[in-house]
Amino acid sequence: MSSLAERLADTRASVADAARAAGRDPGEITTIVVTKFHPVSMIRELAGLGVRDFGENRHQEAQAKAAQLDDPSLTWHFVGQLQGKKARQVRAYADVIHSVDREPLVRALSSDSSSVDCFIQVNLTDDPDRGGVDPAGLEALAESALAAPGLRLLGLMAVAPLGAPPRPAFARVRELSERLARIAPEATGLSMGMSQDYADAIAEGATHLRIGTAITGKRPGIQ
């Protein structure tokens, strides 16, 4: 079985190859290593290998890891669905929140005393439980985020629908990003692409990849 360092090196090389194949600079792509269910010791090892961006999708786990490591050189990305009642707690340790998808959450995250970066999550399915704003409501939500104190809108986040080719889904996110640019020209980020589909995401302009098992391996306890 390959080591953590080998998986990280292989993924970095694959990301760079995909970027060059798309005519892009690999340096413009941020790889976020999603470490949910993995121990703090793995994050320390990855940090020693040069990783600075880490993703978590469960508030209590993320909060505990950020507190235990207490390393200002690391950037914490919250990538899971976020309850409004947990918003203040999450923004206390997260540098970037990828799952802003409704106006009440925008209000809960707003602050006059500190700033946090965020992505608007768009839902590419007909299932409201998947999280994300319906594309029809994108501009209205973006206007709210742009007006909210303490929020800096970076762009859009999406998850490709299960059981469907990912490339068309990512192309749709790119098209939605062009709509967003009309009211938020600096919000050009695209958080999309995971272990199984990041090459397609890169081809459609992804700036932030959320990669877990390709680097971390299987979750503890899963054979």
C-alpha cells in the first residue's frame, strides 16, 4: 500500500498534468486536503509535507482539530452543510466557508468585527437535501452576501450529481460563474472537483479542489 507522502505526490503530479492539459497554470489551483474522520497526526504529517489547506465538513471535529493544532500557517476550509445555529462557532476557526446557500445563513455569518471568505454553493440536482441554492436564486443570494459585513465572496462551490458524468455539471457551474461575474466580478473562484473527478473540474476552470481519499486513503475502520 502506498504511503501518505506517495499519495500526496501522485495527486500533486496528476493535478499539475490535468492543469497543463487544459492549458492552465498548475499554480492557480489550490488543493484542499479533506481530512474528515482522520486523526490530527495525519494533518501534522501532511503539514510537514507542505500542505497548508485542510477541509472538514463536521463542525465539532473541525473545531477540535483546529484548536488542537493551533497553527496560524494552516488554512481551514469548512466544506460541509452548515446549520445557522452553528455559523458563529464555525466562523471562529474557519478561514473559508464553502457552503453558503441561503440568506438566513448569510445573516448568521455576517460580522462587524471580523471577516471570513466564502463560496456560494449551488445545487445541481432536483434534491433540496443535497444542499446548495437553486441556480435561479443565485443572483439574489450573491447580492445578500456582497452586502453582508464580514463576508468576502470568492465564487461558487458545487458537487457533481451522483451517477452522472461530472464534466457537464462542472461546465454548468462555469456558466453560472459567468452570471455571477456580472454582479461580483472579483468572485471568480470555483470550488469543485473531488478525488474521483478533479481532472474534469480542472478542465472546466476549478480553482479549489476538495480531495480526500486520493490523498488520505480510506477512512479509519473502512477496509
